[in-house]
Amino acid sequence: MSRIPAFATTHRAGLVAVSLVAAGVATPAASAADPTGVTATGQLVELHGHTASGAEVDESYALRRGTALTPLAGEQPESLIGQQVAVSDGDGTAPGIQGTAQPLGVSRQVYADENGNSSVLVVLVGTPDAAQPITVDQARSAVFTAPDSVAALYAQQSQGSVHLTGLGGSTTGDVVGPVAVSESIGGCRYGQVGNAVDGALAASGVAVAAYQHVVYVLPPSRDCAWAGLGQMPGSRIWVNGTVDVGVVAHELGHNFGAHHANLLRCTSGGGPVPLSNQCTSLEYGDPFDVMGNAGARLMSSWHRAQIGQDQPSQRISLRGSQTVHLTSSDVPGAGPDLLLVPRKLPGQAITSYLAVELRSSQGPFDTWSSPFSAVTGGVSIRLVPQLAAIEQSNLVDTNPQTATALDAPLAPGTTFSDAAYGIALSTGPVTDGQVDVSVTMPTLVDDVPPSAVPSISVQRALDRVGLTWRAATDDDAVDHYEISRNGVVIGTTPGLAYDDLDPAQAAGGVYGVAAVDRSGNHGAVSRVTVYALPSTVRRPGPGPGTPQNGQTTDPATALGDVELVRWTRHGSEWTLVFRAAHAERITAYVGRRTVARRYAPRLTVRTRLPRGVKRRTIRLVAASGASHAVGSWTLRAS
């Protein structure tokens, strides 16, 4: 993805994509620093904004954990936006987490399968320093009920499978307000205003959290340099004194997980060409996609597929030269409307595709009259990443000699070449929203194995070993997983879990899991050691290094000793490491309160003795299946 903030003069001013996920949070900068050495997990989100003139004004990253956002320092991998990641802090003295996000192996094929009813609440907001000019009826019409409303746009785009409704499914939608709050919009404090609105609505009995999407219609503010702002991915949208259909539809696209639709401008030898290794990505530059500068138009087929509004049966991914009969994406149910041509070099994974589509005129949104008519007379080609990546699409201008992008589609009788990958593409005439697209390309050879499984968890019981793991990734698709015990394959599964019920599992051993793709390529084996069950039943005994009166209780079990293997103390702060050799999980309690839990035979507990408290007892319960062992340790103030 190009980071060059270049923009065309026809861009719709003021659109902002914000990857915040927690409702009403203006910036993640307020979160506290994490201690050095801590590894945090959560969803990687991005915040980036543009002024009304198109200049990029902010770009930052955060980790979402529950409803909290913690800032991440420095640049983060764009390909992981919206996915679950782990980040290790390298500097406990600096705010935020000082590390780079690493994938947890949770593959996101589609961020949100937006089919069926999506509940939307529209809130008109009034602040002490600005009046709300929009009425309830105007907002309801623009978002829900008008023939050219946001709801109508998504219904048409999804071929009738997506409906924006009120909480109970009402097609007239839910619009409330104006809701007066004491927070000022001065300084563009949209997050604080959103929090105040949520509080006011909750006090009046409106279940804001029950809605999948909330649109805050703020009063006009010059301090907010954008027309619309939306979480990407997420559930919240803010608009600046407007309920423009194109603006709200664009921001809702961000909520669903779609990024911007850009335009490529490429040169070679000093002159313009359709595609080269010297290209600039113009933000918002695609005039044929609501995620670009198209206004209230439908999305491209690729963006529809990315958010689950263009089904797998409607797209074709090539593996070799072929002529494909392609149907317009604007004609419901007529046939495949998205052609994906993989760009691959020998020994390298597929990282990008040419996405090819045909559009047709269909009111009220895709009315492609002059000067837009080239999009219905030829095919549009976009350079796109994997569907799982929340990154920009880039429209290829097949007529780069002209200053406009309106003639970017490939006209019948002409050929587009992607020489670096040996791809050539040409089209026949367009007839009734259908066209034949001829593609010449190298035969796709899958010579890249899947990744290793990132992590394996073990659930140990007396009669089985249960394994679960996070998904491996592949540039094509993972077909199944092979499970081995001590180097011998004992089973396969297409899923992410396997139970070894063979009596031999009681002896324990080294288990392995390897991903296998559809071409039979095997990924590296990830391994985990599972302990043998003890041959005799033992009563838990006190562990070494026990601080102050360690003792154990409860009946004999087959789990082995619950023992304290290491402890440190700094003033009133204690850190204790416990182990139960054969436990599936260990839970630590102080009184009836759970203070730590882990699905593993080892647990670290951090606690303190508050001022005036002379002692505190920690109770450990180790469990495996129906068996359990309990140990208790008392900490005393000196």
C-alpha cells in the first residue's frame, strides 16, 4: 500500500477512515503504559485521517483489548489491520506498547459477512456551542427510507441480502434526538461527545450497545476537518453536520472492513503507463466505487466480496490461461461478476491479484451516463491484495495518456499487459451487461507450503489428549491438518481441534500439527510435549520455596503436586509461580475472587498486600477432567 498522500482535484472532500473500535474513543493516547516484558494480545486497529483538502493529518495504531484501546508505538504491519495480534512491550517507561504486532494466525477471509438485517441507530447531537440543523425526518429519509437512501444502496449492492433496519427489524429505522450534551464540539472532541451521548441515551433507556452500527450526526464544526469519520473495522460513525448518502455509505463501508478505493498513476521511462514498478497510489482516486471519490455509487465487486456482499459463487480465481464469461456486478444473479487473476512468481507466495469487473447502468446509484460511460463499455481492472487484508484497492488506468480516470476501464479490442508476471488481458464486445475476458498467464503452480501453526493448546484428561490450535495461513488455501504423536501421523482434520482417544495417549509424548494445502504442500510441524499420566495416585504435598506457612489440602489426585516453584517479593508486591505437572488448568483465588487463571500446568500470580493488611491466603485449584488438587499459601507482611 502506498503511503504517498497524493490526491486528485475531484476527490470528495473530508472523508476520514478511523480504525478505532471502542465506541466514543477519540484517541488511544490516553491509555496507560504496559510494563516492560508484557506481551499483550488484541485486535490491531489503525487511525488515519485527511483534511478537507486531502492532506493526511494523522496516522497511528492501537491495540483493542475488550473496550480499551492501548496505543502502539511506530509503524505496524498494514496486512494485520483488523486481525488478532500479539505485541511485546520493549520499554515500560514510555507510553503505550513499544513493539511490533505479530500475527496470532487467525485468518480473516472476510471481516464481516454483512447479510440479513444490520441494526443501525442514528443519533442527532446538540452541543452547547453548536445547533443541530438536521431533523429526524431528514435523517430517517437519507439513511433508511428514501429510494436513494443508504439502506437502498446496500440492499441494491448486496442483491437484496443486506437490510439496514432499526433494532427490531423496522425498515423505517431508529432515529433519535436531538440529544443535548454538555460536551463542546470545539477542538473536534467527537469522542468525548460520543461518550456523553451514549451516557445520555443509556439514562433514557436506549440500549446503544445492542446496535451493530451507531451514526452520530454532529452539529457542523469547522474544527472537524472531515465530512465523515468511521471506525475501520468497527461499529461507530461520526458525520459533520450532514447526512449525505455517499458520506454515510462510505463510512459504513469502513465499519464493515473495506478500505479506500485508490487510483494508480504509473510511469516508465518518464512517460505514463498503465502499470510498472514506479507507481503512486492516489487516495480516494477511484471514481467508480463509493470507497473512492464516486459519491453515492455502489462498491466494486472486490470490495463487495471483501465484506461478504458478493458470494464465492460469484467470483472466479484463475489458475491458468482461460476465457471467462463475465457478467455485470449490477445485474442480480446473472453469473460470475468478479474475475481474480493471481500475480505469482516461481517460489513466491501470491500476494496480489488483478480484480476484473464489468458494470452496467442501474438506477438510482449506478447511472453511468457521460462522462462515466466507459465503465459500462469495458472492464475495470484493479490491483488488490488478498481478501483478508484491509488495504486499499488500486484502479489501473488503462488509458494513462489522458488526465482523467473516467476512461480507465479497458475497452473492447484492446489489451492490457502485466509484463512482470507474464499476464495479458483482453476483452470482446460488451452485450447486455456481459463480456468475454481472455486471460493469458503462466499456469499456476502451488510451490509454497502453508505457514506453521502458530500455537497449540493442550487439554489433558485421564482418557484423552485434546489439541486445539490457531489457523495456519496459505497463499491459496489450507485444506487440512495432520496430527502426529512421536513422529507418527495419527489423524487428520479440516478443523482446528483434535482429540486423541487412543489408550497410547496415556504415555504422553510429543504431538505435532502441520498444515497441508490443496496442492499437498506440507507446512512445518509445530510441536508440543504432553506429559504422561502418573502410574500411581499421590496426595499433593507442599512445594519448595513456600513463603510463610505453605500447606496443601483436598483428596489425593492423579495430577501430581501443586507446588510453588519460584517467588519474589519487592515491598508489598509478590510474584509467585505455581506448577501442577499434569493439570489442564490452574486457577488462583483470594477468598472467592479469581486472581489468575491459565489453561496450562504452570501459572504466574502477581498480587500485593494492601497497606494495613497483615496476611493474604492464595488458594490454587489445579484440574484435569474430573480430577483436581488444591494448595494454599499464606503471604505475611514482615
